[in-house]
Amino acid sequence: MQALLGKLPEHYRRVIVLFYLEDKSYNAVADMLGIPLGTVKTYLHRAKLEFLKLIRMEESRVNW
Amino acid sequence: MRCAEFEPWLLEHAEGSLPEEKRPLLIAHLAECAQCRQTLADLQSLDHTLSREIRKPQLSADFNERLWQRIRVETGGAAPTQLPLERVSKVRAEYEAGLRALRRGKILAAGLIDALGLGLLVGGFAYALYKHLPEFLKYNLGLREWGGLDIPVLAAGCAIAFAIGVLIRDWLKPAGQRSLF
């Protein structure tokens, strides 16, 4: 999981780390990164979708 | 609506933040789309996985002690920052000696340049005096003769002025930076 996290773009990774590792709220993440709340949600959603893609690619690579 | 358009809804639904009015439409879509059901299941699973697996490493209580012990073993008994005192003193002495030599050279060069400038100034002034003062005195003050300077005297004056310049320049410096006194 940590290795996959490293493959995410920097701005997605920052949001993921703050949200899950530091357990911050959307508002706190927005304050810390100095970006709008909507952008935090968008980044987090896109990061999750990106993560899903990476996981699926990894699974298909292992199964193949 | 196509599956791609339901993606943001799926994310919000997985977080529990999907507005009520959108929910029936999503549920209806999920009932007939296996791919979106799978994506929703994956998203919910991902949320749990991220919460569980992305966490700060927990260091054991004796981590620092073991780390330093390992550093000592790998550096042959001495921590990397603890250099032998003799070595430190030697390096410091070499550094300071080099710095002094460098400073002395720079100061001497600066002193010579200053003294040369001063010598040229005094010499130029003396030369102007030698060439034009007699005429000035003769025609403006009524003096007829001015037996005074000649070339050797002028040269000696410049040399003395040069030497005095060097001495004054050096003497004006702080005690530690003088190269002649």
C-alpha cells in the first residue's frame, strides 16, 4: 500500500496522507494546504480512483 | 446517465455524504450495473484499507538506544560526530594558519596598493609644485628666483612618501592584522 501511495501524484498523496495518516478533516486539510475545500474533496476522490486503478493493475500483474 | 457520471456519486455514497435526492437514482443504477457495484465495493474497501494501513510507524521504546548502539558498532566504537581531540585540534590549527597567511597576503597587497597611490599623489603634487610654483611665485608674487627642487630630490621625496604610506597604512590596522609592526 505504501509503495502504491508513492506512485500517486504529489498533490493527491499529500491529501491522502493528511486525511488518513494524520486523521484530519476536510476543513483542516484545506487550511493546512491553503486550498479550497472543494479542491480537497476533488483531490481525495481522484486520489481514491487513482488508487483503485493502481490496485487493479497490481492485482492483474500478480495474477498474470 | 453513464457510469463515468456516477463515479462522483459513488465516492460520496461510500463516504456517506451523498445527498438524499440523488440516492434513489444511484441505487437504481447500481441495481442494474455490476461494474459500478464492484467500484462501490472497492471504494468502501479502499477506505478501510487506507485507514488501517497508512499509519505512522510505531517505534519501540528502546529504538534510540539500539540505533546509537548500531551506529557505534558500524563506526568502530566512535559515534560519527565524536572525532579524536588531537585530530580536531590539528585541523583547527591548520585552518587558522591558512587563514592568517591568506589574510597577511591580502593585507600586504592592499597596503602596497594604498602606499603606491599615496606616493603617486604626493609625487604628482611635488612635480606640479616643482614645475609651476616658480612661475607662479615669479609672476604673481614678484619673486624672481626659486632655487629648489630637482629630479633626484623629487624621486627621493616620492620614495620617502611611499615608505611612510606603507608604514602608516600598516600601523592603522588592528594589532592582529598588521604585517610590519
